[in-house]
Amino acid sequence: MQRLARNGGTAGLLRWLAGRADGWAGIASSDGTLLSASGAAPSGPLTAPADVPDVPRLIAEGVRALTERGALAYSHDTGAHTVLLFPLPGPPGPPGSPGPHDPRDPREPHAEDRGAAPLLAVVTPRPVAAGLATLLADVLMPLSLCREAEAVERKRRRVDLAESRGREAVLHLLMTGQLSIAQQVAGALRPRLPDPVRVCVVECPGDSRDEVARVCAEADGGRSWIVRCPVYARHLILVSPDGGTATDEAVAALVDRCVVGVSERVPLADTATGYRQAFHALAVAREVPGRHVRFGAAPEPALVVGHAGRQWAEALLTPLLTHVPRRAQDPGSQELTATAASWLAFSSHATDHLKVHRNTLAARLRLIGELLGLDLHRLADQAALDLALRIRATPAPVCTPDPGPADDHTGGQRDGGAAPGHANGAVHDLDEVLRRPAVQEWALRQLAPVTGAAEETLRTWLRCEGRLGPTAAELGISVPGARKRLTRLEAVLQRSLLRPPSARYDLWLALRARETAAEEATS
């Protein structure tokens, strides 16, 4: 019994009892509901072998008789079988505890966690084997202890799940720029959100994410926010205080086959930017022996667009930001904006990030495209929307100011352009923003590592909307060959290209900025 209690738990003890009784063994609640049984699958029905009679009915009748008589045990002969009932030791549930089917309990706890004194039930052929009743009396205590330990473990898992989802919610708020709400929610958890931060993405080997999370917590003394990524099942996201211990390096050294990417130092409000940087660094870290890379210095395009860029972004996003749904259940402007940002970052994985169905995501994207007059199937319009959202999320004081009127080609107006929100007008005015000297310098830095055949591969991939099949066909190579070329480009650019969040929007903007400069020089 002790060996089974340690290794097999309640299920192991019940299977052993059923074998000793040559029949059926299980646990029932005080109202006769079967809670667990020998031979039942973890999520399967609590059934009995074919040669055992209607167990649920027999158990219900026995529990009713035991309760009416106030007995401590019960035995009932029925045909060729005997039903034995023994209450398990231990205190009953607290007064007022909801019963097994009480709909008032919003938590829907496991049936064995509810406030009902359970009973051990055994159905055995007649006559009852000698010593079986004594054996059943002896097994009550280890069986009860196993159940209590399993109940504690279930509650611990529920607490862990609730905390994990709470941390995921805080990260989602940070990623969508809702800093004050994130800090309020995080106030009930520990540690407090640091500011400034470095964002770290850890790719864990196999199913070791929980173990790696424990290593991370021990490595920095619990100072980092550790969140299980809702999109990638093997990723951990760490929001760590800047200037602390080198947790990322310690994790890469301690955990075999663990890959780590780390962002630059960013304000807490720019957690989304930090995550993109860490994800790009992770793509490079997979290819280096140390499995650890920190993001190289590269300014965000939102920081160099100036006042003209902010006016362009505001005009483009106004139809989305001022949208009022016709029905209360329809998504509002804030929800649609968060959906657009999540989809641009994670593509189809946005369903996991937002916890919505793919049809819901598709419907929201259609509405966003209609409101903005953009074709979200086109990489050009995706890049424009991504830049506009990043400009909106960037505080105005940190943006590069316009040096003077000569640098502002648009003057903040749409002279002769299309109506705000129209795709052609948006792209036209974006070209004006991309002609700014600061943006031109940014584009040169982005594309400096790419030359020759690598540049042709990049141009072809972007021209084919970032799709591998058409890219391979246009280059005249196989799809695996195109993938290898882009993987090498990831190492050269130190950016992720094939897995979202991808740097394809930045690269499209950089190439478009170069083209606008060439067009202006020849005109």
C-alpha cells in the first residue's frame, strides 16, 4: 500500500484493490456520484467491467442507505455480488460548501475538491473473500492521504495557472501601450514592474519551459518578470531591470541547448519594441556557438520620422482611432488597434496572443482594412500601418525633431493627396516622410550589410510579399534553397525574417526610402 501510494496515487491503489476484490473499486461522493474508479482513463467514463452489475445504481442505493441509518460502514448483497462502502477519514468540506453539482461555484473545481465526505466503494463477487473487509479498512488512511495530496496538487496547479495568466495579461497590456493599467494589475503580484528594462526571450529545449523558468528566477533572485509566451510554446519572456545581474548569460550557460536573445535598454512603456529587438537577437543566437546575443544598436524608424511623420501617422490612423462600433458587442477602436498590432507582430499566431478564433481575427482585419482604406494582403500597406502604429506608441519628445522648414517636404498637409486613410494617399505621403534626411540615414544603416546577390534575394522576397514559394520561383531555386538564403540573411542583418515578429516591414521601408531618394535625384 505504501509503495502504491507513493508511486501510483489514488488510481494505483484503486486498481490494486479491484484486483484483490476480483471486481470493481472506486470513490463516491456523499450523494452517490462516482468521483474515480479503477481502470478509468483520466478523462474517460467511470465504468465497470462487463461482468459487474450496474455500479452507479448500486453505489447510489448504498450511499442512501448508509446515510439514512447513520452507519459507519455498509454491506449489501445483490445477486452474485456484494457492495461494500467505507467512509474515508478526514474532515468534511466547510459549512456552506457548494455540492458536486452546485452551479453557484464559478470556479468549477475538481469534483474531489468539493465539500463532500467521500466513500470507498467496492463491488466484489459473493461470497466475500476472507480478510477483504480488513484489507479495505487498512487502505482507508493511505487512500485518504493520497486524495488530499492530489487535491493540494490540483489547487497548486490552478494557482500557478492563474498567476501565469495574470502575468500574461500584464505583458499584453505592456505590449499594447497600456502602461498605467499594467502597473495597477501588476501591483498585486511580485516583483514590481521595473523601469527601464531589458526584454529577454529564451527559447527552451523540448518541454523544459517550467524548469528554465525556475532557473531564470534563481539566477536573478526573482527580480525579473517571467512570462510564458502565449504564442510560442517553447519561449519564455523576461522583463528584467536594467543594470541587474546578467541573467540572460547565466541561463544560456546553465541550460543545455537554451537560446537567448536580449534587447537594448528601453523604457517600460516601450516593452513592445524591446520584445521585437529580443526576438531578432534570438534569430541570430541560434546560429552562434554561445547561444546568446544582445541586440545591436539600431534606431527605431519611429524615432527618425519627425513631425511630418507624426502628422502622417495621425492622419492615417484617425478613422481607426475614432471608430465607434454600431453594436455594444462589436470591437471598439482600442480593441481593433490592439488586434492590428498583434497581427502585424505575430501574423496568424495572433489568435493565440489575443485568445480569439481565427474567424474573429479575419473579421476584425477586414474591418480595419475598410476603415483605413488599406489592403492588408499587401506588404506595402502592412509596412505603412506597422510604422504608423509604432509612431503612435512612441512618445513625441524622443523623436528626432525636424531641423527646419526645408526638411519638411509635406508641411504637415496633404496637398493634392487622397483623402486621409485612403491607401494610395497613405503611400504617397509615406514617400514624403521617407525622403527626410534622418530617415535616409536610417535606411542606409539598415541595408549596409546587404550587397550583391544577398540584396537581390531580399528585394525578390519583399517583392513577393514575403512568401517563400513565389520567391523561390522567381529566383529559379528550390523552396529549401530560398529558405537557406534567407536564414543566412538573418545572420547578416541580425534580424528575424522567417518567423514573426519579422523585420520585413523595416526592410521594406528602408528599400522604399532608397527608391524615393533615387527617384528624387533623377527627377
